[in-house]
Amino acid sequence: MSDAAPPGHPRFAGRVAFVTGAGRGIGAAVARTLYAQGASVAATDVDGAAVEGLAKRMADTGAPGRILPSTLDVTDPDAVRAVVAEVTGVLGPVDVLVNVAGVLHTGPAADVGDADWARLFAVNAAGVFHTAREVVPSMAARGRGSVVTVGSDAGGVPRAGMAAYAASKAAAAAFTKCLGLEYARWGVRCNVVAPGATDTAMQRSLWEGDTVPRRVLEGDPARYRVPIPLGRIADPQDVAATVAFLASDEARHVTMQEVYVDGGAGLR
């Protein structure tokens, strides 16, 4: 018998989702998608004003779930512990954890400074560890749960000028899959979504204007970057839809997988 939601029943009705990096871009799209599909969402971000604004806009949609915005620096384990406790007290135990919080640094591998390297790993990798450590044991105790970490195609496909960022995302992906292996027997599924070029503020910081550079779509031989076969840059909603699928009961037999949402650029 399928556990998928019946027609007309919200996909995540009665579920609590905890989303990091929800202030903008992919994180905001994930929070909106889960909320629209019935989840009560804890939208967290280091930018508290951003998630407060998001929560107000989401509440106006009339979706059946609840929204709880919280300021959170995922590099601070004490802050993560406190916010998870607050969310649990207000919304209930976390059923879905989506790790989106991330930072970017580019430049030649040998030129990366100690502070930049440490910051990338503190947010992109340690942040995933901090949140998972606080919510996964509770998921296991209840016999179900889903963790989805938003990584990057750079974590599996070498990118010139992105060595430190790629290494941090690869670390987050490896941790998530190992977590899934350890907790599978208790019904906790852990997967990774690896976006390629996506229209976010982080992506636009690499552009020289507001138009998608041709080198993003057509490739850049000087940087060993292949074209995007589908010929388009992703919208954050493209990534959010994949996250929602993996978090849902429709993917109940999917765990320890890494799904590339990159228009085929990874040629995987």
C-alpha cells in the first residue's frame, strides 16, 4: 500500500520542516514549497529580517501549515540546539530537515586564505552536522524522518577556481550519505540535491551584469566548464521541487542518493 498523500490531501500535512538558509534563493523556494504543500515550516537564516519577511508573505497565502521564522547561525552549535528546541516546543518534532545554508568563495586553490577555507567548511559542512545532530536522533526514535542537504554539482564535478567551495560541499554530501547509512534501520532517509547554475544572488555575484553570461550556458573551455545541455539556467523552484520529492513519502525507498539538478551539465 502506498504512503503517498491521497488526492486533495496536502503532501506534508501534519509534518514539521526545518529549513536553513531560508532567507532567499533556494532556501526560500524550499520553505515556500513545503509550506504550500501543508508543512509547518521553521524558516531559519542568519539574516533574521529576511526570514521574517518571508514568513509574512507565506502567511498571506492561506496555506494550511504554520510558519515560524528564526534567526540562526548554523556555525554555532549552541544556537542550533536552542532553535531546534524552540521549534520543537512550538511546532512539534522535526520530520523534515533541509540544509540549504551556504556561502561561496572563488579563486585558485593555492590562493585560498585560512579564514575563507574555515568559513566555507563552518557553514557548508559543519552547519549540516550541527543541525543533523540535533534532529536526527528524534526522527529515529519516532521511526521516520527525511534529511535533504542542498549541495552543489561542484562537489562531484571539478570546477576551476572553486576548489575550497567544492571541497566543503563534497564534505556535506559525504556526511549526509553516511548519516543515511547509519540511520536507515530506523526509517530515516538522507539524500543530497546537487544544483548546477541556479538564478540566485550567489550565482549572480559571479556575473558582470543582470544577464546570464553566455559562458554559463555555452560552456567555458578555458575553465574546463561544459555547456548546459538543456540550454537554460535553473530557477530556485526547480531545485525546491526536487527537494520536496525526496522529502516526501513518494520517495520512501530512496536514501543515500545525490540528485543533480543542473540541466545535464554534469553529464552524469
